[in-house]
Amino acid sequence: MRNNSELKYNGENINELKLFETLGIEDNIEIVGFKGNIKNIPKILEKVDLIKDNCCDGCIIQLMDATAIAGKKHLFHGVIHAILAFKRGTNLANDLGIEIVLRTSAQRQISKALDVLGLKEKQMDIAIVLVNCPDYFIEELSELFIRDDIVLKPNLSILKEIYNIPEEELAIMAVDDILIDRTSALIVEL
């Protein structure tokens, strides 16, 4: 998802929304998948911070449990809602990365959002969102984890359990659309 001039959100060109200019975000959002064995969460986050700190201000690298994500569309929707929340001043967190986790999980409490999408100390599928980061960060993250975008494909049975999605709802909507609706409903509740 490198070229945002081609990205659409609710039918609008992303650049026309002026999200990136308003928040000082230049022109890139990247969503990538990895597999990794997380033995110590603080140490992994420290290594990710070192990658970030060697470059630039304003770069966001957010790691999440990919099994709780219904694909790139779902995650991208959460990212856009997080950016819009900061733009409107309705953000629930002080950190854009945490806001992405909140919006993607459709939760208002950080602890609940991290229960759903946070890292766990185990072998896991990891979704990583990079906002305003240079291309080579993906290569550096590949030194910590094994790149595998297949982890971004939704697993319906796991998602049904995590988000308590009833069969009746799945009969009329795709799982990514259900979770996108829940993210959108979060805005209405605020």
C-alpha cells in the first residue's frame, strides 16, 4: 500500500481527505504480515523502538496479533479512523499506534483492545502497520520476524470467537465488513 494517490476510502481519494498533511504524516501507510516467536514482549518492543529511533520523528510502527484482524481492508479502516480521530480531536489514546489498536479492535478501553490485538509471548502471526516510515524498515523488521503476508488473511472461525460474531450476522455480511461496521459504530458511541 505504498502509493496513497490510488487508495480510496469510502469512495474518496485518500489524498483529498488531507489526513496526512493535517497530522504531519507524509505519504505512506504500509500493512505487512510476519510470523514470529515472541519470547519477551518488552525486548521485542525495545528492538522495534531502536529501528524507529534510528531514523525519523513521527514514524509509527504498530505490531498486532494478526489472527484478530479480518484482512488488510479491516486494518486499513482502523488506521484511517485512528488518523481521523486525531484530526477531529476525538482520539481515545495519546499515541497514534495505540489509537490504531483501539479503532481496529472496536474497543474504547486500551486494556481490552490489547487483550484482543496485543502481542502474546508465543509463536504468533503478526500484523504490522507502518505509518510515515522509510521502505527499508520492512527489511529491518524481517531481521526480527519472518515476512509472511498470508497471516493477514482472515480466519473466520477464530474471528467469530474473538469478536462474538453470530452466524445470523455472517449470513448477511462478510466478516471484514462486520468488523468495519463495529469500528464505525465506535465513533457514533463517542
